[in-house]
Amino acid sequence: MRRSSAYHTHADSDAGRRYAGADNGEVPDISDIFASMFAGRGANGRSRTAGRGAMRGEDQHFSLAAAFLDAVNGATTRLTLPDGRTLDVKIPPATTEGDILRLRGQGGEGSGAGGLRGDALIAIHITAHPYFHRDGADIRLDLPVSLKEAALGGFIEVPTPAGPVRMRIPQGSDSQTQLRLRGRGVPAHGMLPAGDLTATLRVMIGKPDAALEAFLRSWEPAVDADPRQTMGMER
């Protein structure tokens, strides 16, 4: 079997003579020969001498408490790291609990000449809102209304994540009535459409009112409906 010219060239060189076995008759290990031939070269054949010893820094993990509306609408907030550095973290719209944001080059320092910094991995924890609740892309809201608003109906202002809007309350609405505002939930992001806001009415009687009490005592409804009829209870 013919040996390659590369092998002969190397064997005749000073490096190759180390494996000739002229003094002790040992058979050279061909793996050692090729290791010597390609030492100092990378997978693409280029020298790895430049930047030798450089190591990328470690990724570092942090947590950030985000306000409910900031997570829904998107915002930029400042995070102070344990080493005193501050980072401006851009929270994308529709961020959910536990999402991880990666800030490249903001982690641990690298070592050696040209060693790059690692990344900062920031886990988002969303604080609760006093009256908004998120359900996927939709927002749910318990909406208090007065007895007069529920009985007579009309337009009222309703809070949404993007600001208040006017909504019509149907005449004769009961508690637990659900009204939907389309497109007023989590805003559209990427290829996903905006969610809706669902308002569940909570009829509030309010403080004692002498005029209302007098009216109710003398009032005879045209239809004497029993609100507990479906529960199988009689008056």
C-alpha cells in the first residue's frame, strides 16, 4: 500500500524524526504523527494562536418585578444589578409570568484577550392588578355599577389597559351580566390579534337612601318575578 506524500514529507522533517525509532526500533504511532502535523490549527485549517486563552463569561440570572400594565402593553424599566450596574430592560407587549428576557453581553465578564461577556437572563414576575385579570389574550374585569345604572341602562366609562372607553349598559342588567369590548384586551403583537375585555357587572346598592327605601316599600312591580325560582325555593 502506498503511503501519502504528506506522510513522507512529515516523516523526513525534524518533527517526523522523533517517531522514526532509529535508536530503539519502536513503531511510531500514526495518531501522534497526524496530531503533530495539524497541531495549532482549527477545524478550518487556520491557526488558533490568535486569542488563545480567551473565554466567554458566564450567563447570569436575574429577576424583575413588572407591573401588570407594563407586561400587557410593553414598557422599558430599569434594573439595578448586584454589582451596581443598571440595565434598561425592554419588556415586550403581552409578556407573561415567567418569561425570560435575554440581554446579550450583559452577563459575567470574559477572561483572556478578547473574551466576550456572557448574557443576562432576566425572569419576569408580574405583580397583580387591583381589578384587571388576564386570561390569555383577554382581560377580565369585575365592573361595579349603581342600581340606577343597572335598572335604567346607559353609557358609562370603563377602564381598559389602554385607557378608559365608553360602554353601554343594557337596561335592566343584573349582577353577573357579562359585556364584551372587542380588541380592548392584550394589544396585538407579532401575528397575534388583540384580545378582548370582558366586564362582569356587579350591581351595588350603595349607602342607605331614604327616598329609595320609601319608593321600594310602595312599589308594586308589574311582574312579580322570584329571583330564586331556579333554586327550587319558595317565598
